[in-house]
Amino acid sequence: MNTMNRNGSISYPLGGEIDLQAIMRQVYTWMVLGMLITTVVAYVTTSTSLIDLATNPIILLIAVLAEFGLVLVISRGLDRLSSGTATMLFMLYAALNGFTLSMLLLAFSIASVFLAFAATAALFGVMSIIGYTTKVDLSRMGTYLMMGVIGLIIAMVINLFLSSSLLDTLISMAGVLIFTALTAYDTQRIGRMAAQMSINGDAALKFGIFGALKLYLDFINMFLFVLRLTGRRR
């Protein structure tokens, strides 16, 4: 059985040792890098003629479908990807997300976007710390959280036809709660996966990308729901 030392390292009976803190730092480093790429691309898109492409429904749909495809490839095919390919795909995903999210800078005031981002960063930070440090097993929450995400998607599709402002508010509140909880759940899950695997070199880099993608998705979705709930539209 693996045991965790006080310094955060994971010791193995066969003599191997994993520095869990170093692995988590790598996860957060890649996540922050992804957020920076998204922010820069979103700003460049709204500041140049690229915005004409972003407002084209067909091109926007292709970009969104490409994002879903990249998430599936990175998540499901990580074992078959080289570290260089995984890194490139993650950066491409972050850039595509910046392209599609550039619409937010047109729909909401800059102050609203900034405040929503700051609130999301605070929530994410708190829940990530809780997920990393808590002794409570959060794994049992996984099924219920996934059911909540599916429920959110169904409710959002229904509201496309109803256009109910009350339902939209309820969806946004539920979205914030679900992805706040998912942040703690995914943080703990990433830490436990790292503790159970023999990770070094190329595998460590790929695992860092995998973990960063999970937390990046939690952050972005939480941010979108916070913005829907509190943002001031132009």
C-alpha cells in the first residue's frame, strides 16, 4: 500500500517515490498557461478582423466542435500521445477556446468580465485547496455531479425555447454550485491518480496536461455561469 509522507511525497514498497506537490505544481502551471493563452487569443480576436470570423455562425460552430474533439482526444487518448503532441493539443484547445469566448467581450462589459473572473478565481482557489487538503473522500460525489452536469445541459436546451429569465437565473446558480464542487472533486481525484501511478519524465508531463485540462474546464465553466449570473450586458 502507498503511504503519503508529511512533505507530500508518495512512497512505494518497491522503493519508488513520487513528489506529489511537484506534480500538482505542474498541473497548475499548465492550467495557468492555458488560461493565459485563452485570454490573449480572446483579446486579439476582439481587437482585430478575426472578430468577423468569430461572429460567423458556421465558423463558430466548427470551432466549438473542434474543441469537443480536442477534449476527447486529450482525455481518452493520452496514453497513446507523446508529451509533445499532448502539449500542442492542449495549447490549441486553449487558443480555440479564446477564439470562441471572444464573444463574451462583445456581449458583456469589460468590468463585468473582470469581476466575474476575479470571483471565479477566488472560488476556484478555495475549492482547489479544500480538495487537495481534505481528508474526506469526495469520490462518492462524482456520480451526482455528473448527473448535475447532464441536468444543466438539458435545462439549458429547454430554456432555448422557453427563454425564461427565472429559469436562466436558476440554471446559472446551479452551474456555479456544481462546478464549484467539481473543482474540489477533480483536485482530489487528480492527486489520488498521481499517487497511484508511477509518474516520471514523459509520463509526468502528460499527466500534468491531463490534470490541467480537467481543472481548466472546471474553471471556464464556473466562470461562464458566474458571468451569466452577475454580468452586465452591453
